[in-house]
Amino acid sequence: MQPMTGEKRVSKPDPAPSRWAYRFQRLMLTPVFRNLLRFGVPFGLCLLAGLIYLSDEGRRDAIRLTIADIRTEIYTRPEFTVQLMAVDGASDGVSEDIREIVPYDFPVSSFDLDLETIRQDVAGLAGVKSASVRIRNGGVLQIDVVERQPVALWRDADGLYRVDIEGVVLDDVAHRAAYPELPLLAGTGADRHLQEAMAIYAASGPLAPRLRGLVRKGERRWDVVLDRGQRILLPEHAPVQALERVIALSDAQDMLARDLVAVDMRLAERPTLRMSQNAVENWWEIRSISVENDGS
């Protein structure tokens, strides 16, 4: 049967998506694109709106003033205000030095305090071994200090000083008599060998009443200085044992009570005695008399 002439043919719609629709559907299958539409586009719009809003200088100034007011209100609240400073563990002199170097006028906001800087400044003082800083209840800046304890007086070419066991100079001393209880050390490098010097002092025993001080010689060994101008020359190694040997010899033979200038222990296998000039002259005189008597 032939179709009727002049009848229009109706085309059915193509169910396949267009090229752009197909590409969009493919993009929607990727997580990156979905997250971009879900989060990136809203963020970008908000950012754009914010930039447009902040483009006005008056609005920016208003925001800055508001933030400053809020910050001032928080900083000045009583619970964040430090009213005073307390120093524990320090002597009067060290406490005064600490109060001078802390660069704050109280009351002050705790937000304005740099606790680590304060601790470093306090620990940097000559008389302070260690320090801790905290803000305790009641608005108090608490500084706890462990002081260095002087163990000796050290004399060098520049003056007389108090030093601790680590050789740290604590302060100047005008006269030796100001600290008669502290042992006296002298010589270059003596401050770097405090522990050895203290061991020698501790081993002096019966010689302690006669001990006037220790002298560092050549930055490598010690001389023990006694009264009556006597010296004990200790070796570089094992000086304590050498001093104990001298004390034993002196106890056995009353050696140091004689007219000696020095006992040289630098050679452990051969101790040497150095007599005074008078003792030498008397010895030669006695020997001459003894020779004459033998000849007669």
C-alpha cells in the first residue's frame, strides 16, 4: 500500500544526551568536580562578597575598632591582671637585681608578659643558677630562683672574685678578709678546675690550719701554699694522692716542721726537699765541723 501523498512524517526525539550534557554528567561522576561545586563555588562567592564588603575603608576601620575594643575588654579583666611580683629562693642582692631587670610596671595584663624572656633574663644573672617563672593564683608573677653558692675566692691579675663550683664569677671582692671562711685560689685557669681544688682542700687534713691557698701553675697543676713561706709542688696527675703522701711523711718524720722552703712532688718516684738558705748554711757548717773532727 502506498503512503498517502502530502502526509508529514513526525520524527521521534532522540533519547541520547547531547554532547555537553554527556560531558557534564561525566564530570559529575568525578569526586573533585562534585566537591568543587559543593564547597568551592559557595566559598568563592562568600570570598567575593567579603572582598566587596571590605573594599570600603570605613568598614575596615569599624572592624578594627571593634576587635581592639573586644581585646582591651578581655585584657583588662581582673582574672587576667597581674598585680605584683614575688621572688623566692634569692638573697636580697639577687632579688634586687631581678626586680631591676624585669621590664614591667605592675599591674599589667598577663597577655603582655613574656614568661620565657623573663626566665632567660633572670637565669642570665651571675648569681642565678636556674630560674622558673609562672603566674599563680591571685595575680602574682612568681619567680623561683636557685642561687649559685660561692665555694672559693679566686685571684687573678684583674682582681679578687667569688666563684661557685662551676667556676662562674659571682661578684668582686674588695679584700680577702671579707670572706675568711672561703678558700683562696690564684693563677690563670684556677677557676676552671674548682672541683679538683676543693678535693685538695678536703684532703689537706692536719695542714688545714697552715693552708693559705692554692696557686695554679702553668694552667696544668697546683702549688699548695702554707704559712712560713712553705710550698708543696703537686704533680699534674693525682694531686690529692701526692698531698696525702706528703702529710703521711710529715706525720712520720715531722718533715714540714723543719726549715724547708718546698716539697716537690712533681716526680712521684723521687720527692725532693728544698731547704732554706739558712738551713743550707747551717748544714754546710755542721758538715765542715764534722769533717774537721774526723781529720783530727
